[in-house]
Amino acid sequence: MKGAESRREARLPIESIVLPFFGSRELDFQPFEYLLQDVSQGGVKINIPNWVQGRESINRGERINLHVPFKVKGKVLYSGPVAWQKVDEDGQGQLLGVQMDQGKPLSYPIYFSVESQQVAIDFGAFKTQVSLLLKLTKDIYLLKRGCVIYLNHLSAVFSRLSDLSKEEYGAFRDFVFDDIIHRTRINAEYLEKFHKLIMLSVDSFKDACALIDISELRQAVEPEAYIEIFKNIYQDTFAMQYLYAIKNLENKLYVSYNTLVMIYCSYL
């Protein structure tokens, strides 16, 4: 193969990443969307603009997970405390400085290199660039399907573990819980269809990227259940374990989605 398909490694300037990522607050798993503005040895500068759909006000000292890997002096870091925050110059968002201090092994061969100020994408472990894209879309729909499975398990024991009366339980189930399960299932089905659609473009990275509707994909990835809704209902530790398991799956989902955004930006 020639051209883009034959390159085994790509390096993109950080400013080429023009689409928002998912981040989350570590204390309550609350997600937010942000734009990466700058990386340095001292930390990462991000912007939470007013125009993104997933907005949160983040305070100085709060720990946040950016769900993208930053390679600093051989270490791969994903999260850290907010060192400073301020309103951006035009008043259209919140600027944050994050001191990255915690990490884990790379989930995919893609990371922000602080030293080179570039995004490094290593396609060496994959037969083609589309192979990496297929890996990401498959992981995304399987993780969302995992959320459906946990929610179904929790639904089966919901009435026994909640602290609601029978009447309150019925109302919460009908108007809140069943809707959460329904929306999660719909999104999982969309993500599975999206993966199968990408499979039809195995011969062309450009054709595969052209099929991506990043707005629809983001909506299907974002969480349906917010943990604060359930904290006042479940005092039982066993029930909360299900919810925390769902949030851990969502964190992995953000990593996969953010990685796909980086791949997609290499196509733009």
C-alpha cells in the first residue's frame, strides 16, 4: 500500500486536535468536554468552552481525569489535580491548568508527547490504519454493552436494595431507571451498528473516517446514568458496587472515544 495506509507512524502537531475530548471529575465521575490548549513539563492547559454540550465548572484542587495519555519523561500520565483555573480572555469558557501525576499503561499506541509537542500514533501493531479504527469502534460498543449488562443486573435487585417505599420505587423505576436502561441499550445498538458500518470500509482509511459523524458518536458515548442520582437511593454497598463498575467502564469508554477523536483529527 502507498500513501497514508503505508505509514507505520504518524506525528501530528497538538494544535491539529481541534475536537473536544471527554474528561471526568474523579470524585463523582461527572463527565465534561474540553479542548486541549497546551502541554508542557509543568502540566496540561485545557479549555472548557461554553459551546460544548457537556460542561462542568471545575474548581482549583479537584482531581480530574483527562482520559488521554501524556508521555512525560518516559511516564504515561492521564490525571491530576487542577493547579489553577480562570475565565478565558473572551469570557467564553473556563481555562484550567492540570498537574498530571497519575497514569497507567497505554491502552492504545497513541499518546501526546510533551517533549516533541506532537501526537504520536504508532500503527505498527496493526495491519492497517483501519485495523486500529476497527479496534476502537469494537471496544466502544462492547464497553457500552457492558454498561447495559450491569444496569440489567442492578434492575433485577433494585427493589430489594433501594431504601425507597414500594410507591417511591415504582415511580423511580418508571420515570428514571427504566429510561436510563432504555437509552443505554439504544446507544449500545447504535455503537454496534457504527462498528459494523466501519467494517465495510476495511480497504480505505479515508472512506472509514468519512463515515464518522462525531456529534452522533459523542452523544452515544456520553453516560446515561449519573451517580449522584442513585446515592440517595442506595445505601447498600453491594448496589453501589454495580454503579462504580459502570463508571469504570465509562472511564475506559472515554479513553477509547478520545483515541478515536485523535485518529479522526489525523484524517481532517
